[in-house]
Amino acid sequence: MPRAAAAFARMGSKDWSKEQHNVGRHSKSHRALVVAGALAACFAMPGASIAQPLTPDARQQDDTAPARPLRPNPEFARLPRYEGTLGGRPIVVHLGPKTDEEGVHGEYQFADTGEVILLAGDRDGDTLEVEESNDGTNITGVWIGRFDAAGGLKADRMNADESDPQPVVLRAAPGKRAALQVRDGRVQEIETVGNVVMLRSDD
């Protein structure tokens, strides 16, 4: 089961996946307890009140502290590689077993934007259940699917509240290609290994 919200707040992108043992099995009741605990802690703070509006200064402070986008992790490049689509968008996935504990971990990257998202969870036979995070701290989605005999994966990707299911269709990729980054609105390769497919944004 996922750890309490306070534990996630202390984690960075490197150790996030280590804390995600048996993920993907969180229940609605567990999430309700986490939310209730967070609300109780909020109301216990001095000066806290229900539906208290944010001051302009507070809004400005929140707006000026966006989460930094993740970058591809070179360690995950050694894991099995998959290519396919998520909701129709092309993605590249590196996913494999953890070395120091049970479970699987890795990341996926959108080929059109270069955005990187972490994955961590469990594989039981052909069944895969993983959670994802776009900042190494907060759970942003859940994958539940099954591998076929050829090593491909068909899954549903849902938001953290299990809404908006989108199909994930992956096939095992024998070769390795370039990792991507976005710079000045363009998708650029940043690492070349084996066969490379050049991907660029539209001018």
C-alpha cells in the first residue's frame, strides 16, 4: 500500500520508486483516510479556517514555484525498453525489476514533448500494477494491465482517483534509441545508443 502523504513529501525523484512497494492496490477508503488526515492537520494549524481565501501574495508565491520537469535517468536506460502509445500519444518506456527489493520500476517519456514520468509497482506473472509520478513526489496515475506471450503490454492508465482511463499499448523493442529533451520548444535527442530515430518538433 502507498505510504502516508507525509512520507511522499520527503521523497525526491531518485528514491520515490523505492517507497512504492505493492503500489497500484490502494483503495478508495485508504485515499479517503489520507485526505481526512491531511484536512485534520490543516485545520489544527493556528489561524486555519474553512474555505479561507488565499491572499494575492500567497497566490503569487504558489505561481512562482512550479515543479521542475524530470529528466531521463541513465540507470533506467539499462532496463527493458518498450515502445507504443498512451491514449494515442507515442511513448517510450523503460521498465524492469528493482535490484534491491521486490517490484518493478522505470520511467516513460512522451515522444512529442519529451516529458518524463516515473513508474514503480509490481508485476505478478503477466499482471502489471504500477503507479506513476511526474515530479518524484506525488502519485499522478495508475497503470493496470497484462503482458502477452510476445512480451507486449496492454493496460489502462488512469488518474490517481481512477478516473479518465486511457489505453496503453506497448511492444518490446529490441534496440535502443535516443532519449529526448525539450529546449526552446523543440524536441531534441540527448543520448544516442544503437539505432537512432531523429525526432524534432515542427518549425
